[in-house]
Amino acid sequence: MTDANVALLIRMEAQSGKESDVEEFLRSALPLAEDEPDTTTWFALRMGESTFGIFDTFPDESGREAHLSGEIAGALEENADELLAEPPQIEEVEVLEAKLP
């Protein structure tokens, strides 16, 4: 067991012309992730011109569930219609191995 046993992989497609707004939203979410005691790692990603993502890890299912009902998820849900071309694709994944600092 590590501090990163379960994870979320979230993929988002920005509305045309909203790419910089999605990037700004993701950058502004870092302090919220830092305040979550059960979020082991949190990465905001840009995977293409208009494709963004979040990858974050947790020690257990309760940490993942706390994150899914936390401030970042709430802010994303609140802003999704304005920023995203479609609902975010959220995948719950299992971490097989991890190298952590």
C-alpha cells in the first residue's frame, strides 16, 4: 500500500474560444487541491489545443470520494456549461505502482 492506491483521470474538452479560461480555471484549482489532506498528488494537464485533464491520486476510496464531493469538483460542475464543450469524462482508476517523492 502506498499513499497513491486509487486515482481519478478526468478529461475535458474546452468550448471553442474558452481554452485559456479552462487553463486558468485549472491553474486556480491548485490551492484547493493542496488543502485536501487525502489528495496525494494532483496534476492539471493540457493534452492538446482544447483538451485538458486532471490526474490525481489518493490513499484509499474515502479520499477519492472526499475529493469528488469537494471544492474542485463543485467548481468544475458549476462552470462546466460555460467552459466545456461536453461533460467531463471521469474515470476511477486503480494505481498499480507509483514513484512518489
